[in-house]
Amino acid sequence: MSLGVTCLPQNVPGGSAALSLELIQRAFRDTEFSVPTVNIQPEGDVTLVNLPTYFEVQFPDGGYGPDEVDRPDPATLLGYTVEIRPRLKSVTYHLGERTIGPTTDLGGPHPTGSIIQTYTAPGQQQVRVDIVYSGQFRVGGSGWIDIPGDVTLQGTPTTLTIREAESRLYTS
């Protein structure tokens, strides 16, 4: 004899609580993500007019960066052992005079880096890198499953000083 249909199976006597995609998405959004910083070369956050300046994304030790695994408290996920893995979807470089991205290119140091800006005037520019994480989850060691949606984080700005070098000819 059927008594009916319910959307709350955990409230049915003898039923068990079901892990939902909504709980997984909430755990993903609650992940303490690593917020990237931008490394600039030449070092010291100072460059020269007409000198190629190289940019590279760096992930601090705090938080979970791309492909690192977070293990939320099972008590928040109905007792299930769930792993959350942030994935790099894209980064966007804000370099003052222009924006590069979204891209998956993490840049690099001089001379091999691929994210380069040559400034044409002295002054200061606020530079930063923003990141978009997608995510995956697995339950009890199963295969990884994509989580719908993303998380976008704004990076910490760094002040880059652009100076102009002047050459002088002296006679002795």
C-alpha cells in the first residue's frame, strides 16, 4: 500500500538522510580558497618605462588552491565524507594600462614568462590578478564529479612604480 510521495525522504520513518547537490555546492562556496597574488619582475615592484615587465600568479600557502583537496566536516554534510577540489577555471590580469584574460596562463618569470606589459609613461599602477575557480567533489573516495557554478575572487592589489631612466653624458 502506497502512502504517497515526499520530497523529504529523511523524514520518513526508516528512511535515511540523502546528500544533495545543494549541500555540496554550499560546501564548495564555503571552501577557504587561496587568493592569488601577482609576482612582478623586475623584483621590488619597480620597473622602468619601455622595459618589459613580467607577471606571474602565485598562490599563498593559506587556503585551498587549484587541485588541492578540502575535506569539510562530515557533520555539515549529513555524516558523509566529502572531498572538494577547487579547479582553475581562469585568471584575469589587471595591469593598470590594460587587462589580460580571462586565461589559464599563470605567467612566469623573466625571460620565459608569457604575461608581459611594457609601460610607456612613469607613474604608479595598481596591478592584481583575479581568479575564477570551478570545482569537483567526491564522496567516500569515488570518482570526481563536477560541481555546477564557479567562485570568483578578486586578488590583492600591488602598487607598481614605473620610473623613467635618464642617461647623461659627462666629460671628465
